[in-house]
Amino acid sequence: MTPTPKQQGLIKASLFILALLPVVRLFVAAFTDQLGANPLEFITRNTGDWTLYFLCITLAVTPLRRLFNLAWLLKLRRMLGLFGFFYAALHFLTFLWFDHFFDVAEMLKDVIKRPFILVGFVAFLLLLPLALTSTNKMIKRVGAKRWQLLHRLIYVIASLGVLHYFWMKAGKHDFAQPTLFGAIVAVLLLMRVFWAIQKRVREQRLVTNPS
Amino acid sequence: MLIKRQSDQLILPSEITPRELVESRRQFIRQIAIGAVGGAGLIDMASREAFAQGTGRRKLTATTNSNFVVMDNKTSYKDATTYNNYYEFGTSKSDPAQTAGSLKTSPWLVSIEGEVNKPQKLDLDSLMKIAPLEERIYRQRCVEGWSMVIPWIGFSLSNLIKKVEPNGNAKYVEFTTLADKAQMPGLSEDVLNWPYVEGLRMDEAMHPLALLTFGMYGEVLPNQNGAPLRIALPWKYGFKSAKSIVKIRFTSTQPKTAWNMAAPREYGFYSNVNPDVDHPRWSQAMERRIGEDGFFARKRKTLMFNGYSDVASLYSGMDLRKYF
């Protein structure tokens, strides 16, 4: 059961609005003093949480597509991925602003010194070429095959994101949530591994049994 | 030894943000909010303070000891009681305020044991009578990089120590926090070894700054702040200031303190506030003062021993990088 193009448009628009809610809520809560005693910590953490959520949601598109035969879901993936980039950029901005007051040199010193920040910084840098090549024009320029290879970087980015979160929480000996995210990302990636192996096995069978 | 006025010389009066400026910054943010969100939900500063007064907690009378008062602005009661690290009640900062209602603070017995001539069990009333209650305004610096300024109520721990007469074998004092699964939902998590244990070297425990603490902001301690009895050690990272104490034991060997056992490379036995010795995962050179350092102000420099240079003599000759 595929939604009509009009329905797909509606779904996409609704998702767009929903995806903006976290940042809208942050703005409102910030200015009405509802973020608790340490609002900057809250904002930094919350934007990081939503980056991970959107990375996981984006990674879930293909498995859902394949498991439930919902080819049209692919049309949502770019938007979801870009929202992941959006929250990652906000998360990075809160770090640069609240922790280092826009002193880029100081920030870079911090990046090199602290492994968990280095990992997060690398993950963010890797997101940049993905965001920049997200437009139709860029897909054509890069070429389908190279674009697909480049965008496989999301597997690395999501893994680095989980590691970043894990190392950050490790300092407080609080592993429950990072482990949960790690499990989710692992499942989403292992499904792809499984399908890749499945595909190779099928192709080998065809080669040996051309009937 | 005369105790110098603890209003630290390192903080110049000119550096303290004038209250009007802090308020005007908050006002500025609120004005933006009016534009951005059509005036919805303004929170009045005065009403936040009024909230604090209606707590229904027992008041404690105490005389301010001006030798132990810093010039920094006090943290708001609301912030001090809703932003807490008290893992026995959950690992989130907002958890303790929400779940610590289950803590039963009466009756409460503290067992004094170990290398003392007079081991005993004392209830709160007996403990409070040992010395006159003082109000002291201490800085409190969390190892995570944020800090507050709290008006504690208590008296120097040394008063209790002298009363119980530690013997020649007593080199350290160990504090144990309550660990009752029935009252503390966070105990089911394995984040730390329970019960929570902290400790001091004997000379640290005898230092006048070490405060046996019964209250804050003119009242008994709220549960989430370590009711009914805790210690306050302003020159050390906050996790050293054990909460809800049920046992004080004098030992000849260094206590196995909770965070040191959990992550020995990151949390040392001494854990003196030291901007020159970084935590492995983050720098300790700066801190964010809750309620002050915000959107438009950079973090502030952390001071050696949190500004309490008076304790430096306890550590002369010690390599503070090695004994962090």
C-alpha cells in the first residue's frame, strides 16, 4: 500500500514540522527559564541526543523499506539525514559558543586534548561532505556510484557518534544509555551486513548454477 | 593560628558581576523572549525566590561566621535544590529532587567507630549540640566543571572529632552514606559500589574548614542535598562532601572512596580543586558558576583549592599531580 504522491507530500511536510519541534522547544524553554540550573549543559546534551536520534532514524529507513516493502520511504531519507546534520551542527555550535565562547583556537586545543571530543569533532567533519552533496544537482555531479560510496560514511559517522556519547558518559560511570544507542546502531548496521552476505551468496549460486 | 578572613584575596571586588548587571542580562533575555514567543510564560525572578520560602522545612538558627564567608553571590535556592548529583536517587541532575522524598531522615543515628577511645552512636539532636551552629557561605566546585555558592549551617568537624578522642592509630576518617534499597531507587544501578564511602586524612578532617553540616539557606538540609547530615569540604571536588552520613569511622589505612574505586585514574583520594591538574577527559582550568556564567559570559577561571589557600599548608611538599 503506497501513499499517493499527494499523501507522501503531506507526510513529508508533517515530518519536517515534527523534526523542528525539539529545537523550537529548546528556544522556548531557554527563554522561559525551564531548562534547569544549568541550561547550557541541557542544550548541549539535548542537541546531541537529537543528533543521535536522527542518525538512527535515518539508518532505519533502508531496513524498514526492505522489511515491509515500502519503497517510497526512500524519499524521506534525505530530509531525515539533513535533520541529523542540523542537530549535529547545533550541538557543535553549543560546544563552540558555551564552552569556548567562539575562540576557535581554544576549541581546537580542547579537541586534540580530549578523545571523546576529538571523536565527535571528526564525526561532525565527516557529515559535512554528506550534507554538501545532498542536493539533486550535487548527486548528478558526483555520479550515482561515487555518491553511494561517499554516503556509506554514515556508518562510520553513526559509530563515532555512539563512541563519542559512550566516552562522555563513561566519565560519570553511567553506561546505560550509550549502550542502548550502541545496540540500536549495531542492529541497524548488522542488518546491512546480513543482506550484503545474502546478496553475495545468491550471486555465487547463480554463477555456479546458471540454470 | 589565626584564621584569615576567607573572603579570598584572589577575587577582586571589581571582578564580581554587579547584581544589577546580572539582572539586566536576564531581563534582556526575557525581552527577546517577548519578541520571540509573544510574551508567553515569563518567570518573575521574585516569584522564584518566594517559592523557596514556602518549603515547610524546619528552620535552623545559626550565627554567621564571617571568617568563612566568600564574597561571591549565593546560588539561588531553587538551583541548589534542583541540580544535584546524588546517584542513590538516580544519575540525572533532576532525579534527586524528584525521588528523594522517600528518604526517611528521622530517626537518624550516626555510628562513631574505629580507632577512638569513645565509640558511640549519636542521634541528630546530640550531634547538633556539640558546638554552636554557624552559617558559612562556601564555594562548592563539582568535578564536572560547574560550581555553586551555598550558605551551609553546621560547625567544624574537629569539634566532633575531639569529643570522640581518636587514638594513636587513627590516621584517616572514613564517612559512609546510607545505602537502603527500600528508600533509594538509584541503588539498583551498578554505577558505583554501594554504600558510598568517602574519607579524609586526619589533618584534613581537623582543619576548621571541614564542616559537619546540618542545614542550608537557614533550614535543615533538603533530602536531595544530603539530609539530615553531611560534610562540606569547599577546597575539594564536590563528590568528597559525603551526604546522609550514617557512619564515621577512624582508621589507620586510607579509606576506599567510592569514585576512586570506580575510576582510579580519574578520581583521586585527595581530589583537591586544582586548575593545573586536568581530569583525563576534560580540563579543570575553568568552571561554570550556576546561575551566573551563562549564554553571554564565558566560564570563569577555577582557583587553586577553590580559592581556599588556607589549606595549602596541609599539602606542602606533596606532588599534587601524583596525589590528585
